[in-house]
Amino acid sequence: MTSVEGTLDRALDFIGVRYKRGGDSPETGFDCSGFVKYLYDETLGLVLPHNAKAISQQGEQVVRNELQPGDLVFFNTMRRAFSHVGIYLGDNLFVHAPRSGARVRIEDLSSRYWSRRYNGARRIQP
């Protein structure tokens, strides 16, 4: 797999994998940036940092109404900008490793919680 579609298909394979702080593999669990790092490396051969803020400085900025599947979406979930990252799927949906005690899942970007915490998006080309 070397396409954005392949990345999205692979991301969906990990629905239900547990969250683990610092985690970067399906065997041990993922945190948000570990999930993105793992997928982009495995499917696109892109090496990203294991840190949401650092990932937010990669690629090109994308405005919200121009989001495309595969774009990375960033949120303020820890009282600091760009503290959380997920992968945009289309139709206002994104996939991510949410938090301790939860599992990789799909969420709605337009929900009250996520829309209030949205910080922006980046497009990283292979």
C-alpha cells in the first residue's frame, strides 16, 4: 500500500486497539501521535515525529472546508494547542486513538466536543 486510500483502509483495521500512552504499535497499543506515525510509516514510508505538536509542523496547512481524506486534524485536548491528532476520513469523520481507557475509534469532527477543540489540519504528501 502506498496511497492515502491504503492508509485509510489500514487505519480502519486498527479500530478497537487500546490506547497506551507512548504506544506506537498495534501489539502494545497506540497514543494519538503513535497511531499516526505508525500508519504513515507503514503505508506511505513517511517518518513522522511521535508528538502531535511536532507533526502539526509537517506538510502544508489545510483550511477546514478543504479537508480531504488522509489529512491530519489537530485538537487542543490538554489545554494546549495541537496536543491531539487524528486522520480525516471524509464526511466530517476522523479516526484516532483518543485517551487512556479508550480504543482507536471514529468520531465526528462536527460534534460539540471536537469542533470546540479543533486547531487545524495539515496535508502531508508522500
